[in-house]
Amino acid sequence: MPKLYLHSLGCNKNLVDSEIMLGRLENYALVESPCEADVLIVNTCGFIKSAKEESIASILNLHEERKKGSLLVVTGCLMQRYKDELIKALPEVDLFTGVRDYERIDELILNKTNLFSNSVYLQSENTKRVITGSNSHAFVKISEGCNQHCSFCAIPSFKGKLQSRSIQSIVKELQSLVAQGFYDFSFIAQDSSSYLLDKGQKDGLISLIKEVEQIKGIRAARILYLYPTSVSEKLIESIISSKIFVNYFDLPLQHISDKMLKVMKRGANKARLLELLSLMRQSEDSFLRTGFIVGHPSEGEAEFKELCDFVEGFEFDRISIFGYSKEEGTSAYEMPQIPKKIINSRLKIIEKIVDFKIEQSFSRELGKIRQVVCTGTSSEGGFFIAGKDLRWDRDIDGEILINESKCGVLEQGKIYECEITQSVDKKLIARALKEA
């Protein structure tokens, strides 16, 4: 069999696309070392400057490591966004493609030709995927593109307008994944809460939730990347009342100052955000994740202080902080920029607050009984078995270290009731009590 090495960068939406490519290349043997591969694929990220730099570095590093006669293929967001420039600038690469031809990757490699289709790519229920990284959890992409106009974001310029998959297509994919043994799902998109708005249906996620609840074999589900203006109280209440969807709320706010929310074109003011957050937070066993941008044009000391005070005062469980990245094709690109030195100074201040708040979130788990999925080998070595809270998304929310079991040897992929006994350095230590 020919050998394949695939390097997927960026978000979990990219990961789904990479898994689709693996499904199309199932006649290849996957290898962990680039120097063994006959074909090497880099699925790039082109969201912000640091992601672009990482993508370019990965391409050049793989070129250095690959064997003579192998084929280096570059795909994904960075290629779609900077197609003409990168084809000229990267003679090391053999084949180029963008974000619309994942299901034609085998054809591209066979014909050894670049491929950049114009139509938006939406996977169908018949799309083959090779799920990676878990034997129990899978990401499910529900739409492509975005209709928002955030000042800092270039995604709509290369991903296009919102296009939603049909509920029928998603349900069929889920049924197939359940038949393969998967029971835990994260639904993802650029703007998940706008699902089906392009078809004229408001609160399309509520319809999807109802259909997902009918599928036997699903133990847990969550929705990532909600958007403030397309989230309704009705949607939040549907999640809270669901027996399948956990009370996991991923709502990137980006800022809290009314001035900055307006400059960023976020569409919702502070009062509205607080209404949504309050409803989410008061739900039983809720888990709140958000993200903020520091140093966006027009952010003064007063707006930054307001952000810091808010982060310090509200009980989020996980918080991501990003320094503003000046991106071509965005409305913020032409605005007067805040010096990098000031952005870095503000990042240091708010990161200390965020670290403290996340430590508090972990400490609140002490003594709780949680359903924990056994994920295998721990990052801390053989003394612990690794797990994740069933509420959490895969990978990004942390790790539970199981150091004691009252129910024998733990099996990867199974769910156990665990008692949280310690919180150490943003990791929870637990005792497995029984299989859930």
C-alpha cells in the first residue's frame, strides 16, 4: 500500500475536513513519520497571523523531512485565502487545493493537478470519514460559511456565505457513526446558532436537537461556536431541557464593552450578553466557555479595564484570550492600530486573571461525582488513566487523571462515575466508582 502522512492544523472544523480526506484515501496506509510517506498533506489554517505562520513553517518542515519522489500537497483555509501568492512563493509544494475539494483529493493526487472549485463544499450523508483521536467521540459539521460581518474576521471572504446541511443529512451521518460505536458528539460550524437561517428557518438548531434526541445510542452531545445575535432564549432552554445535549455553552464574546462590541460589529450589547449568560449559568451543571480579543482598534484603557473587571467577576469555566491580529480583507484592517507593545502588555494582565478564574473552575469540581469518559493513556504517564468529563468537549477543556478504581480495569471509550478528589495545576484527579 502507498503511505500517507496528514498534518491537520487549526480548528476542529479543519479536522473534520482532514477526516474526509482520509476517507477518500483509505487505500493508503497512514504513517506517523513524514520521511516514510509517499504522499504528505498539510491542511492549513489561515485565520490569524500566528496560524498562518504555523502553516507555512509546517509546509517547509515537511518538505525538509520528506523522501525523494514523494508528493507534498497543501490544502485548507490558508491556500484558499492566498492561492495566487502561495503558488508562486512555495515551489517546494507539488499540488495545491483549497477548501472546496476535500472529496476530490484522490482525484487531485491521481491526476497531479491543482484544484480550486468555486462552489461551497458541503459533505453529504454518504461522505466517508475516518474518525481520528477517539473511539467514542466525533465532531459533526452542520454548515459552512458565515453571514456575520465581524470587524476582525476574514473567514467569510474565503469560506463564503452560510450554507447549512439538511437535518436529514446530519441524522444519517449520526446513525452511521453510532453504528460504528460512537456515542458522544460535538456539533460545529463557523456560526452554529445560525444553522438553517440560509433556508429561511429561525432556530434551526432546535429542530436539529429534536431529531438528534430520537437517535438511539447517543449518550451526549454539545454545540460549539454559538453567536450572540443568533442565540435565543428558546434555543438555550431547548438545550437545558434536553436529555441528550449537555448544558455546555460555547459563546465567544470577544469583548464586553458596548463601545467595543459596536466597533467589532458583534450585533449584541452588554446587557443582551448578560441576559444570555445568566440563563446559561443558572442551568444545572452548566459549563461555559468563551473567548476575548485584546487590543482591537479603538480599545482604550477604560474598555480594557471593563473587560478585565468582567472576566474577574463572572464565573466562566474556560476562557480563551487572543491578541488582536490585523487581517487583510477586514474592516478593522484600515482602522488606527494599537501598538503591539501595548497589546502584549494587556495580554499579560488579563492572562493572569484568566489563569486564576480557570483554577477556580477546577476547584469548584472538588467532591463532585461526574460521568467521565476513559480516554486512555494520561499525559502524566503510567500512574494515571486519562479521562474527560462527559460534559466537556474533546481535548480543549482539560484532562481528568484517574488514579484509583473501585470497578476494576478501566476500558478506553467507556463511561464511569468518578469522584473528583483533587485539583492540581489545572488537572482534576479522580476515583472511579462504577461504570455509568
